[in-house]
Amino acid sequence: MTNLELEQRIHVLIKSERKITSEIVTLIREADFRRLYLERGHQTLFDWFQKTYSYSHSSAYRRIQASRVQKDVPEVAAKIESGEVSLATLSQLDSAFRNSERHGKRIPVKQKRSVFTQVKDLSANETQKVLAETFPDSVVHKESLRHVGHEDSRLTFVISNEDRAALERVKDLISHSHPNATWADVVGYALRFVVKAKDKTSTRPAAATAAHGAKSKAAIRREVRARGCEFQDPVTKRVCRSRYRVEVDHIIPRAKGGGDELENLRCLCRNHNLLMAERHFGKKKMKRYWPTS
């Protein structure tokens, strides 16, 4: 292979790679619209995409962020394929849009398209400068939680002065029992304290029964929540098992005559609970309950 042939081959493959990436981003958008990740027993689009298709954390997240931008800026797909915009730029855009909206500033679609046109040919640093000027509330410090071994993880985030003062106070309060505590020790202690105080799933008080010996509603609900999300994908048989924002769901809804007996209750995470409600009552009625993406 000559140098010219090598260069030509690289050019062809890069062009093909961009086309495939564009198609993947478009398909992710469709999968998100159909909530396919929930059907497959995952709580989030990211969890489904990363685990099902073995993408790295950053690669999966950038493609999902690009698909979010594409929702309001349809020309994203064509620009990825032509090489006029990178996944890194789209990732920056999505972060800016979402962080700004978290601060209560609703961004019109017209403005999103305008900003996209403005930054699509810029470098990462130039894009960040434009976004910081356009959306001052979007400038945030990235958080990360990553494994650094079989038993340890590294957590990086920025806290306010108020939270720092609280952290220092916790260190003071446990200084007698933990005189040489590191900040990791302090955070770990605080986390275990909260779990012990708030996690009621392992509590089965005998007193929480009615006088006739039957379980009280509160005891039944504790028993249900202890299971974790019970949604199962009928195709892969994967069970969600998430314990994040778990809710007690009526298998037969009360609106359709279902009762509160244990056999009619199950534990679902919030997203799977919404999915089941959508199946019972329709997408139109449940649309307002779904978080916007």
C-alpha cells in the first residue's frame, strides 16, 4: 500500500465512521422516544446503551447528549456526517442547555438552533467561551464517580461553602471516635448515618401489625419496597432491581378495581411505574408526568 493509498483508505473509513455515528445518534433518539431502555429492564437510557452495546462511559454519554440536541436541532445528523460538528461540541451544547434549564431558564428551540449554528465550527475552548457568555448559569464543575480498583471508587465534585462547613462540623463531631479521620472517612460516616436513619426497607417491626394480627398497610409497603424494582423485560428476562426512587405500584390499578393486598402490590422505580401507568391509561394522559429530556 502506497502512502497515497493509505491516506485515501483513512479518508474513506473516516467518512464511513461519521455516517455510522450519525445513524447511531438518530437511532438513540428514536429509542429514547419509545422508551426502549425501560422495556429492556433498565432505569435510564444511558444504563441501557452502555451495558447493552459495551460502550465506554464517555462514548455512550456523548452519543446520548448528541441525540438530545438533535431533538430540537434536526440538522445535527447531517452535520455529524459531514464532519462540521463533533460529538464533543454537541456534548458541550447539551450540558449548557440542560444546566441552564435546571436553573429555571427555559431555552426556546429557536435559540438552541441559533447557538448550534454559532458554535458548530468552533474548537472546544471557543465553544465553551460562547456558551459561558450565552448561558452564564450553565457553567458548572463536572462530577465523576469512577472505579479505581476492585473495591474502591474515586468521587470528584465541588461543594458550596455551606456544605464544606457542614462537612467540617461532622469531622469535629466524630473526632473522639475517629481522631485521625480522612475526608473519605467523614463522608463515609455521614453516608452510613443517613442510610441507617432513612432506609426503612430492612426494618420489620413486629408492632406494625393490626390488632387482629394482619399486616398493616405500612408494613406491607415496607415489605414491597425491600424487593427493589421488580420490572422484568419479557424478552431478555432482565429484572431492573433499581432502588432509586422506588414506588409501590398496584399491578391492577385501583382505578380499575385493584386492591391494597400484598399480592396486588409490587415495587417499581419511578420510570417503570410511569411506563406501566402509560400502558394502562395511555401515552396522552401520562405525557405530562414524564420528565423532559
